[in-house]
Amino acid sequence: MTTDNTGSRALSDQALSLDEYDRIIGTIHDGAMCTERLYEALECLRVLFNGNFCTLILRISDVEDLALMMVAGNRAARGRIAYFKHLHDDNPFVDLPTDTVFTNDSVMSREDWQNCRYYLEYARPSDVYHVMGADVTALETGVVRFRVTRGHDQPAFSEQDQALCLRLIPHLQRTLRMHNLLDRSESISHLHADAIKRLSVATLMLDQGGTVLQMNDVARELLARADGLKLVGSRLEASYPSDHRELVKLIRSAAEVKGMRPPTESRTTLAIARPSGDVSLGLVVEPIPGAEWAEGQGQPVVMVYIRDAVAVSQVDYRIAKELFNFTPAETALAYHLANGRSLEEAAEALNIMRNTARAHLRSMFSKTGASRQAELVRVLLNSVASMGKGELDADASRVSSEVIESELRLP
């Protein structure tokens, strides 16, 4: 059953043409792209083997009787991965050789199957009588249990079914491995993008002609102000012609690198003047590695990073409180100082006396080890307090002057 000849006979016995077989293999491989595609691959296999259910099961390590399951054939759970109670101790299809196809008939007799607790309490109520499957090894994912089932009124899985299943297992194995790698890569990318957003860095992905293909929320807000940089249609442009010429030149220069490391003498930064008169925007352009494999308009070739030196610095209320043991009043004062206000301006914004602000400042010096206001600001901005969600503004506005004054009266 493991030879290529047996697999070829299985294709013939299943009346599968090469075109149909290619379509099935392509559907399985497309399952690596996303969860919905993986479900479509399962549905394709369910139909192929004329099953009532086709299931992937991943048992969660170190968690007793709990697993993840994706099932084709259950319309209520279409395309979803769900937690379910895994009857490990009662399941007869555990601890089997990996990457080997089995059926319930090859594991136990029909009588034992019909009398086992797993069949009586789980399989029979779901009209599961015939079972075929394999425990597929998928590297970091671990062992993923692949199962196809048929109901009581259907025939048992034949040797040809098992031979075809065995031929498809390596493709399913590659799909599960790639799905795990892509999913992990996407999760890491989201974390990195979120970290850049928290640092108030605007990011834009451009093609060779300067068309913006993608940007984060910080960039969207910055371009909406049209102060130095703006969107004209979908193209990134500078407010002043001289800056725009330099910007275009910089983007084209980075695009020509096509993913290779640029020469150290090439220019990658630019200061963009602002009509408002505020400090210029700082801009960095870098080529996207790997872009040499794609040509033409609409392909991402460069990343643009922008920092606004006068933008509001976000010091997370909760993190600052936990990191430095700041009181609510101290955290509110830290927010205003981190955004460039003097102690007098911060006291006025918080509606407190200057001496009250000084008292809180001395307490903040003691908690952070700073000895000067400038040093305190540096500590705040360089700490992980700037990596939080950045929603202090609303919290700070709720800290009343009465609360700030009362903190000084506490023992």
C-alpha cells in the first residue's frame, strides 16, 4: 500500500484524472495561505472520500482533555477553529504510528469498536461509524490528527481509499507546516507594526512610482494634516517643490537597489519643511528586501518611515504607574512634561499650584533616580512607558486638581 504503483492504482480506482488530481493537490497546498483556505482543503478531501466529516485535530500540550479542531461537514462550524473536549483516555485512535494511514477496522474489531465508550458516547450520536485517518507530523506544530469519517449507512474505507489517503498525506503535511510558518510570521509582523505605531512612527509602503500601497494609522493621521507631506490621489508628495524633487529622487534611488543592500554613501534620509513653520519632518527611505522577484507598477519596493518631532508623546498611564510606582497625579504631570511643557505650563494645564507641581516633581525624582527635569523626561521617553497603548490623555484629563492636592496630604 506504500508503493507508487499502489498509489497509481488508487488514482485509477478512484476514477481520478490527472487534472482532477492536480486540482486536489493545488487545493491542499493553497490551505497553507489562511484558515479559510485550509478549511476548503478539508472540504475537498471530505468530498473526495465521500465522507460525512473531515477533521483536523491538534491537542494542546500540557492541557488535559482539550484540543483545537477544524471540521468540514459541520455547517455551524464552517471555516472556524474551535476548542473542544478531547476524550484522550477513551479515544482508541491515539499513540498510533505517525504519517501512517489507519482505519477503525485496522485498529480493533467491529465488536470492540461498537462497544467502546468513545463510539457509544461520541461517534454514534454524530453518525460516525467508519473512520480513516493519520497522525501527521508538522514540525513545530506537533502531531496533527487528520480524520475522515463515514456514517452507518455508508461502506467502509477500502484499501484504495487508504492508498490514496497515504499518497496525499505528504502534501497535507507540507501544507500544515507552511500554514504554521506563515501564521507565525504574520503574527510577528503585526507585533512589529504595533510596536512601531506605539512609538509614533509613520510607515508607508510605496511602489517605484511613489504610489502608496499601504500605511499605518500614524501615517494616515500625519498625511491628513497635509503639513509637509500629503497624498495627491494615491501618490506621496511633499508640500514644497524642492522637497518633492528630492523625495522622488530618494524613492527612485532606493527602488533601484531592488532588495540588495544599498551603498553606505547613498542618501536615505530627508528633512521635509512644513508650511506651518513647525520643525521639519524626518523621513527615512529603505528598499524592501526581496522586491527583485517582482517587477512592474503596484509592487512594493520601498518603505518610508516618518517621525514628527512635535507630535504628542504618548506615555502609557498604566505602564508608567507600574514601572515607576507613580501616583495618578504624578503620571498626569509626567505626561505634560514628556510633551515638552515646562513645570509652570504643566501646573497650569492641571489647574494646580506651582508648589504642588514641585512637590510631585521631587517625588518623581526620588522614584526614577533623576535629579533634573530634563533627565526625568529622558528617562520617561526612553522607558517602555512609551510602548503602551498611549491613552494617557483621557486618563490625565480625569485627574482633578483636588485629587492632585489631596495626594500631598496623604501620610
